[in-house]
Amino acid sequence: MTQSKEQQTKKTIHDIVRTNNVKELELIVGHGASVNEVDTRCDDKFTPLHWAAHSGTLECMHWLLWQSADMDAQTPKGWTPAHIASIRGHDACVQALINNNVNINARDRRNQTCLHMACAHGNSFVVHTLLRGGADLHHRDVNGWTPAYTAAYHGRLGCLQMLVKWGAKLDDVDNEGNTAAHLAAMEGHLPCLKFIVSITRDTRAVLGARNDQGDTPKSLAEQFFKENCCTYLDALEWENDHPEQAENLAFPAHVAAYNGDLEHVKLLVEQGVVNINERDERGATLAHKAAGQGHLEILRWLMEMGASMDLATQSGETPKDVARRFSQLACLKLIGGGSDKTETGASHNHQNDLNRRNLTAKEEEFRRAKQKFEELKKQSEIAKKNFRQLGGQFEEDNKRETVENETQKKIEEIEAQLEFERLKREKRESELDQCRNEIARLINIIRSFEEKKIHARQRPSSETRQHRHRKSSAASQKQSRKVEKETGLLFMARNSVTS
């Protein structure tokens, strides 16, 4: 009885790995424990590496990998340590396995890879790590589901968006003819369904797609009583049937851009009623509406007025994406053309044929030395990555960090100097405005003074003219009287006047 109790209380290698005690792990392995020992007390038959992936004990995982633990060991369900780490969301453990060249496309009994597992449990950080490590986006499980379909079925919007960004396709069907929209509607995952509809060029094709049983996404949502999806799909069908009434009248400029009324758009924008980059309730701008309907003149005018072509809607579409979705080629060319993605073959298989001639002893020594050097170099790189994962830093890391800090400091100094120059320029501009206002005021004063002077000059000239006229007439009368008195011509003059 005492021996059985001691055996029950004795720690196994699996218990030590779960507690992340590397020193005890070294001791128990030194006493004969195997790094690939199967835990018989666990129904899943975990090895120590499985437990490290399950518990997220990174240091123990590193140590086990250095001891050549089997990275491809499978549980009865076919799960490798990479599967377990993906399920649990331990991103660092997944990265450690990738650093040691694990097969991240290994399949379990349901033909699912690590990427399927990460998507099913919504571990988006693990999804990103697997994608960077070369995980297969298009692998199908027993249901015919790719990782993107798994994310749509489980309602993992973040994983679905990341997979689509990396090139996942949503227009294929699974073994039962279901699309990703069928799976999202069936389970009532409205955000995923909205995202799928938003990135699809042909909305009618999504709504009308039928699986092998003849069900559409809407009929599946109705069968499983997913009211939120039913309401959304009803509204989407109504918008497709009534496109002229689908616009929100709270945004008159958007309605004008949608209908191609350039003069109305110009009036609203130029008078400041709306901003040229105004967004509606879905995040769309005037450029989105014009590009989607192919109104080339409106789109050209918006671009000339400085409208942004980089703003995206809530579904992540720019005006270029909208023009591409509605096949408005002229608008697409005006904005910048279709981004033709030419994929260059990146997989180059270097298979160097071995020289089959008999090597000399010297050449054989050289080959073995080079092979050993390559192995040690590879292990050194793995050790560096493990050390960095545990928070360590090398001398080159410190130097790089110092250089980055100095660069950042210089950037901040330059930005502060630019800010000072900007304030200085604004101050000079305000002083210049004040000077211009003062000049305008003085010019007005001078003009008013000149007008008064001219007016004053005109009034005395008329008075002096009258005074001179009166003075000359008085002098002439006096002279005529003098002549009359001296010559006696008064009688003749008067008679001439009367006659």
C-alpha cells in the first residue's frame, strides 16, 4: 500500500511540464524518463510536448525541442502539439514550433489542419502566426470546409477578415453545396454574413445561391429561426429590388451623386452645406456613390476638388473597390485602374544532384565539417529565437534599439522644430493680415481725403468765377457811363436800343 501511495504522489514528467519547472524536467529526464512518454492517465494520450502546448509552458517546450522531442506525435484524434497550441491560443508556442520547422499543415482524423483549429476557436493571433509560417489557406477538411468556411460557421469575424485579406476565397461550395453565406446564416452569425455580402461583387448571386437541398441563405436562416439574419436578408432583397429608394434621404448630396446630378452636388459642396468627404451611415462618401453608378463627370469633379479616394466603408471598400464590384471600368480607370495582381512563382525547388563520384578522404572531411557547421548554425538561430521569445536581448538587439531610440529622438526634435516653424509662420501670416488690413484702412482714408479735396477745390472755383464776372460787369458799366458822359452818346445808345 505504501508503495502504491508513493507511486500516486510521485510526479511524472507530464506533471512537471504542466508546472513549467525546467530544472525538475532536466532531473527526471536524466533519471531515465523519455521526452516522448505517453500520459496513460489522459484519455487524449498526450506526450510532454502536447502538455507544454496545452499549458503554454514555453520554456519547457524549448527544452523538449532541444532534446529532439517528437513534434509530429499524434493523439487518438490525430492532434499534434501544433494542433493543441492552436486550439488553446498559445501564439508563442506555435511560433516556437514553427521555428523548429514543424509541419503546420499536418492533418487530424477529420482532415483539419492547425489553421482550421485556430479559426474554429477564434484565435486570430495564432491565425496570423500560422499564415506567416506558410499555412495552407485552401485545404479542405472532411466537410469540404476551408479555414475561412470554418471561421464563418463558428462566427469568428476577425479570423474571417484576416483570411480574406490573405487571399481566401468565399465563392466555392462545400460537400453539400453550401457557400460561406449559407453557413453564417444557418448559425445566425450576422456580422460574418454582412462581411461576406459586403466583399461579394454580385449580391444577387449570394442571396440566390442554393445548396444541394435547394436552400438559400435566407431559407436556412428561417429554418433555424435566426431572426436577425432573416431581417437583414429581407432588407437586402428590398434594396436590390428598389435601388432608387434605397438611399437615405438624410444625405442629399449622396442622393444627388447616386442619381448623377452634378449641379446639385456642386451647389451643396461649394456653398459649404456638406463636406466633400461626408460619410453616410455605412461609411460611404460621394465618391463611392458616383463610382458605383458610373457617373464619370461627378467622380472627376470630386477628384479635382480634392476628394479622398482612400476612404473605406464599414465593409472596407474604397471607391475603387466599389467601381470594380459594379464593373464600372471607366471610373476604375479614372481612379487608378484595376490593381492587377501578378503572382510570381515563389516556390523554387533547389534540388542539387549529389556528385556520385568517389570522394577523397580530404573532400569527405570537408563535407562533414561543412554539414556540421550548417547544423550548428541552424541550431544557433533557433536558440536565438527561443532566447528572444523568453524576453532576452542580444548585444546586436541593444545596439539596434539604441539606434532606433536615437533615430526616434532626432525625429521628435525635427517634428518639434517643424512645429515651431509652423507656429512662427502662422504668427507671420497673422501679422501680414494685420498689415494688409492697415494698408486697406489707410488707402480708404487717403481716397476719402482726396475726394474731399477735389470737392472743396470745385466749390471755390465757381464762387471766384461769379465774383470775377460781377467785378468785370461793374467795371464795364462804369466805363460805359464815363464814355457816355464824355461823348454824349447816351441818347444815341438808348435810341438804338429802343429801336
